[in-house]
Amino acid sequence: MQSLRFSALEHLSGVDATISGAEHTNKITDVFGSNVFSGKVMRESLSDEAYKSLMNSIKGGNKIERKMADQIAAGMKAWAMKKGVTHYTHWFQPLTGTTAEKHDSFFTLKGDGTALETFDGDALVQQEPDASSFPNGGIRATFEARGYTAWDPSSPAFIIEQGSGKTLCIPTIFVAYTGESLDYKAPLLKALSALDKAAVDVCNYFDKNVTKVTATLGWEQEYFLVDETLANARPDLVMTGRTLVGHAPAKGQQLEDHYFGSIPERAYAFMRDFEEESYKLGIPLRTRHNEVAPSQFECAPIFEEVNIAVDHNSMLMDIMNKVAKRHKLKCLLHEKPFAGINGSGKHNNWSMATDTGVNLLAPGKTPKTNLMFLTFFVNTIKAVHDHADLLRASIASPSNDFRLGANEAPPAIISIFTGKYLSEVLQEVKTRVSNKFDEQDEAILKLDLHRHIPELLLDNTDRNRTSPFAFTGNKFEFRAVGSSANCASAMTTLNAIMAKTLVNFKKEVDGLIEKGEKKEIAIMQTLRKYIVESERILFEGDGYSEEWEKEAAKRGLENIKTTPLALDAMVNKKNAELFISTGIYNARELHARHEILLEDYVKKVQIEARVIGDLATNIILPAAIKYMNQLVTNIQGLKSIGLGEESFLAQKQIVGKIAEHVNVISENVQKMIEARKVANKLTDQRQKAIDYCDKIKPYFDVIRYHADKLEFLVDDNSWSLPKYRELLFLR
Ligand code: ADP
Ligand code: MG
């Protein structure tokens, strides 16, 4: 029988590159948000009273009364039914990393047998998914396995379409019956609210009119596209989202001919379709381009409030997977689907904005607004410095481990790039602010600092691409986030550490003011102190270089390369105190989350270990042995017609090499299985994860090395796994 690889290759040429499932409008604004229960739709479908109540709740997080909830639900239902919706679901983001839905129809039968379409306040506000199989880190004992989802009015409801089916989705948080959060959204909302409060307090030093601060996020999503039938012939891609073996192709990304190149037709058709779906859902996608590696692409939206941006990214990842299927493509969101070429990240561009319309990380136009900018800028540096370990933990995952510290991605060392002008500004504050610093010095310094700003604004070339956390003119870009991650993890942490730092900052400044210091001077002095305390985290050089690793070690910066150890930071005393004091997690939630992430690590590495064992045993070794037999038959044949050793030297040599690789693979697969047996007996989740990382994962490299050698040696016709050159270059 022909192998899947060859039938896939045959099929490939028959694919219509421009297939498209959707009609496309020429004007995005015509469809934008058409499937969203937006402010405008709310206004149209709700009574004044219900609209006001909902708006208040969105702005201030106030509770919505039961009666109002009924009215809002009725308005939502009417709108949704007019659009052909039959079902509704609470839509949430459990700790599996994907989104979850459980559809219920509006349809009900009343006691007297009347069939009705209903959707009331109760159904809107709360649902009880039978959710005993979501990760819970031991929070829910089986006798109390219930959880519930609760409406998050700050993220608008939306309609997803699948074929002709339409479902109303209500964004919700997901909590255990005992109250502990079991998802990404609940802690994120708490972190954002902590940040809001802390940032408003600090803003009020400069502007009394500020009453709300929202964090903003613009993510950049990288991904790979592979022909689906080719991908289906790779059990590793199907099961783990990455290739566990594969000989490097003759051509990789060295010609740099893909980055920003013209977009291939088939990828373009896919992009247009998923963009169209995204527009309807109000996801403001703006940018699309080829990325560095062959078959790698990126898309990015206009930034939004963090909570919405996170929901939109989760929705987008789901949409991309589904739309890819329609195009007979597989969308790979994994951080490192292919060895030897770039992996995928999801840069998180982050800033904070006031309700007076000021971006707090944009340098101001006047010396006074500059001091406000400088305050938030320095506090961010201090927050990242004090909690670098926690930030590292927030992006830790088995798949991101392959990327961090590899030669194309930010290192596992957290450092901050500020750019030349802001480095100078920080230096000036450091050297000129002193204890004897008076009002006149302060005024002159402020003016001097202000002089740097026009230079800063003009300078767009000052872009360091190797820093995990870089200032890019009016925002910070957290680059170490992985492409498959839910941004909520990084965002919860970043906003939490920022909130905590701002609270402390205010305490210190108020302390100085109480001692009689003038406000501006107290601020300058505290900023100076923060600069001195955190300057070791500032790094302007090449983050990919070996010198930086050495330098960072000298500076005492951590460089934790693996997830099981990186996660320790979540539960150490300092960070636990941070989460508990800001009300983002209680101790139980924090430990449960730590446990869940360790468990996730173990499971994912375990699956990979099984898959690589399977591949080796029943695909790679049989192919090698079959080819070896052909060679042996050939040698015997040559011998039988009387030819001597010199006529089959090459064959003999190849047989020898293949035999060696076959033996090494077979031996290491066995050893890996034994190591797994040992690790599986461990009951301590952390130790188990460390074992999987240090004792099992290393076998992957050995097995792969020899498998790739075999791929190179064995007859192409007997090799049934699609090769890198096919996966990466054929579309
Ligand atoms: P690049 O960094 O690639 O040069 P941009 O500076 O235009 O491109 O922005 C990159 C991303 O940063 C976009 O997704 C954009 O929405 C986002 N972004 C821009 N300003 C902000 C902000 N104030 N807060 C959060 N994200 C922002
Ligand atoms: Mg960028």
C-alpha cells in the first residue's frame, strides 16, 4: 500500500490554492463587530434602565440586579434570534489552555407541554457546567466536583457561526463551588482591578481628574501553516503539534527570502477567511505578514483593553484552527514545531491608559506630563526587576522551553531594554537627584529631561530585537510569551506586579511628603531609589549572545531554562505574598495552579515520549530495517554472481551505519521507557516534572539525532514520514 506521505504528496498538487469558504466585503467596517452584542446593539435592544445598569457594571464592576439581568437576557436573546441563533453557551478559558463551551438551546418545554424559546437572567448570569474533568489541582474533591461559570459583563457577548449553526457566547469566569478560580479570566480581572486602583492613586499626584486606568494589550500572533494531508501523515504533528524527528532540509531560512515576502496564495486565502470571521467578532486585526521561517506567518490587531484583547486572542486561536481545516491546512500554534528554524512567539505589547485619554507609557509633551511618564516607566522597571522570576514563571510551558534561550528567541533571562535616550534620562535622574536636591534643581532637571523627549520620539531605529522585555516608544513589549499561550497568564502577572509596585511607590512618596518633602521632589527621590535598586536588569546589548549569559550571571540575574524549576517562583514567599496581598489568588488557588502547571508539564512530556517511542519503533526502525534488507539482498546477489568485496563497499558501509543507528535508537527507546516507569511512580508532582525534564526529555535528543541520520540514509521511497522540505515548502 502507498504510504500516507506519498498519497499526500500526490494530493497536494490538486489543491486549489484560492479556495475560500467566505464571501468577503471590501469594506471591513461593514462587517466589523456584526456578531457582537456591542455598546450600540445594547443601546438599541435594551431599555434605558437596563442599558444604564449594564454600562455601570461594565465601567465600575457593579453587580447587576436580578430584574435587570432578566431584561438584559431578553434583549440579548431577541438580538441573537434575529440573527438566527438557536443555542447559547457560557464561554470560558479553563486551565487546559483552550476555550470551553457547553451549548444549551433556547428551546424549552413548559410544564403544560408548550414549546418556548427562553433565556432568562439566571441563564445569563450563571451556569453549572458538569466540569469535573477540567484541571483543578486538587481543589475539587470528587464529592464536590461542581464548578460554575459567571458572566463577565465587561467582555461583550458574541455569536459564533459554524456552518449554518449559530451560538450565542457569553464570556464568563470559571470557579469551583467553594469559590476558588479555575480559569484564566478570574485572576486576570482581579489583577486589572488592582492595577486600576494603584495606578489611579499614583496618577492623582499629577492629575486629580483621573478616575480609571486600564491596561492595554496588543498581541502579535505567530504561527505556521502546513498542508493538512501532509501533517496528517506525521503522528507527531497530529498528537503533539510539533515534529519530534525530521532531518534538516537543504534549505532552511538562511536565504531570508520568506520574511515580509509576498504572501503565498494558499496562506493568503486562509488569512482572508479567518480575518473575515474575526472582524465579525470585533477582533480588530490589522497586520498580516510572512515571518522569518519558511511557512511561518504573523497577524496582529490594534491594541485593546487587556481583558478584551485576551478574549480576542483566545477566540482567534480557535478560529484559526477551524478555518485552517476548511482550507485543508493545519495551523500550528506550537512554539517550536520545527527544529533548526525559528519558533513562534506572541509578543505582548502592553501599556496603561487613563480615562482622561493619556497613555501612561508615552513620553509627555510638557515637563510635568513627562514626570508622570517617568514615574510609570521607572515603576515598570522596578516591578519587572523585583519579580523577574514570577514573570519568567508566567510564560513557562513545555513548548516555550524549546524557544526561550534558543538562538532566535528571547533568553530565559529577564532583562529590560530601554533604548539610548531613556538610558540617558535614567542616568541623569540617578546622578542629579540627591538628598540635598531642592526645588530649583528639580525644575532644571525636569526641563533637561524634557529635552531628551523630542529625540526619543524621533528615534524609531532604536529597536532591540533580542530583549525579552523592550520599551518601544510608547509601550513595553513582552516578547518572551509563547505563541500557544493564553496571554492572560503573562498579563495577570505583569499587571499584578505593577499594581504592587505602584502601591509601594505611593507609600514611599507619601512617607517623604509627610516628612515635609515637596511632592515632586519626593517623587524624584523615590524614582532615583528605584533606578538604583533595579538598574542591574537593564540591558541594551545582544540578548542572544553568550557574553550576556555570563554578564547576567555576574549581575545575579536568574537564568532558569526549564519549566519545572521556573514555576517555583509562583509559590515562593515573596511572590505568594504579592498575589495574596493584591487579592489575585489565595494560597489555595496559588498552590493549585502551581500543581496544575506541573501536571500539565508531565502530561505533555509524557505524551511526546510515547509518540517518539512509537515513531521510532513502528515507523522509523521498520523503514531502516527494510532498506537494510534490500542492501543485504543486493550484496548477496552481487556475491552470487562472483563479484568481490570491492563491488559492494558502499552498500556494506551503509548497512553498517544503519545497523548502528538502529541499535542506538532501539536501546534508547527502551531506556526511556524504563525512566518513565521510575518517574511515574513519583507522587510529588514537582519532582515528577523535574524527572520528566532531566531524565526523560534528554532521550528525545539522542533518538532524534539517530532517527534523522536514518532519514538521510534510507531510501526516500521507504520513508513514510513527510520530510521537512515537504512540510515547509510545499503548499
Ligand atoms: P511594531 O512594534 O511591530 O513596530 P507597532 O508599534 O505599530 O508595531 O505596534 C505593535 C503592536 O503594539 C500592535 O499590535 C499594536 O496594537 C500594539 N500597541 C501599540 N500601542 C499600544 C499601547 N499603547 N498599548 C498596547 N499595545 C499597543
Ligand atoms: Mg513588535
